[in-house]
Amino acid sequence: MTKDNLQNKVKIIIAILEKEYPDTKTALVFQNPLELLISTVLSAQCTDKRVNEVTKDLFQKYHSAKDYAQVNLSELEFDIKPTGFFRNKAKSIKAFCNILVDKYHGNVPSNLDDMVSLPGIGRKTANVVLAEAYNIPAIIVDTHVLRLSNRIGLTDKKDATKVEFDLMEIIPKEQWRLFSNLLISHGRAICTARKPRHNECKIIDFCEEGIRSKGQFL
Ligand code: SF4
């Protein structure tokens, strides 16, 4: 499919999914970039609901990067334990908060290169913070965006960074965040990893896997 065709397909998909998910945005509750960065780190292998339950108390207790940098590691581990993988998460949070204090006056940098240089912070997490907390165009390639982009036929890559660059080519920059959130919502609601519900899907006619599935049942 040519780039023009892909761009047209994306336009239609966005229009349809915007009607399906009019309020799409991250489900994580946060007040500032640091809180979103912490929440996103905690959300690895954990539901957003559980993360929000934990951060409700966490953000009452810790107000700055300095607070996380100074707390005893075992105390932080205990505070975030219900999110799972708490030892690695606590280690990472303390490590990057130390750098935020030393290098960035306690603030989260607002550019990708600085953010991914922090320990434990990858492109996905950095792009979540850029898009959702700083309102800077960014494509968030999480497990849903990766899966749906392949199923729909927007990319044939399996590597998240390569998918991010493919999507940048065909999605208007001002819609990067919207598109990511729409695919995440659709991935959770209809196009699930285990059993995509093609017959309930409003974008089936614009999805390669959906079209193939219709062929199978003709
Ligand atoms: S048609 Fe099927 S594979 Fe394509 S987006 Fe919809 S549910 Fe997913």
C-alpha cells in the first residue's frame, strides 16, 4: 500500500474510532510530569486501576523527586508493592529521581533524549510523559499500538521503535497522541490480544486482518 493510501486509511480510522472513544486519554491519574512518570513506571505488568489505587496514597506522601531520592529503598518498595516487580521499580525510581535532583533541579526533562537517558526509562514511557503531561506530539507504542498497527496493516515491523517511526510517516503530527490513545482504547475494548472481536469492530473494512477474517467466513 502506498504512503498516500495509508494516510487516507489512517484518517478514516481516526474518524471512526474518535466516535467510539470520544474521551480517550491515559487512565493514569496524575497532577504533574513527575507523577505521570512514576505512574507509568509502576504500570509495567500492572493495571492502570491498581496503579491509581497505589498512587493515591503515594502522591500524598511523596511530593518531589527529592522525596523519592531520599527515602529508604525498602520503604519505597513497601509503598509500591501492590504494583508488582516492586524491587526493580523502586530501584529505578530512586535512581532516576537522584538524577532529576542532581541534573534537572528536580524536574522531569521535556525532551525524549534526556528522558530516555534516565535509568529504567524507555521510549514508551518517555513518549507517554511527553504526550500526556507536556502536550508535545509523541506516538506511544505500547503492546496495544504494536499489535493493532500490525493487524490493521499500518506496519509490518515487530520492534516498537521501528513501528513508532513507521507511524510517524503516516499520521499527522498533531494527531500522534490521539491516534495512540484511540488504538489503546480499541485494543482494550475490541481488538484484544487473545481474541479480537472482528464482528463487533467498526474499522473492520479498513483492517487487513479484519478483511482476511471476513474472507474466512464467506
Ligand atoms: S478488524 Fe479485527 S483485527 Fe482489525 S482492528 Fe478490528 S478487531 Fe482488530
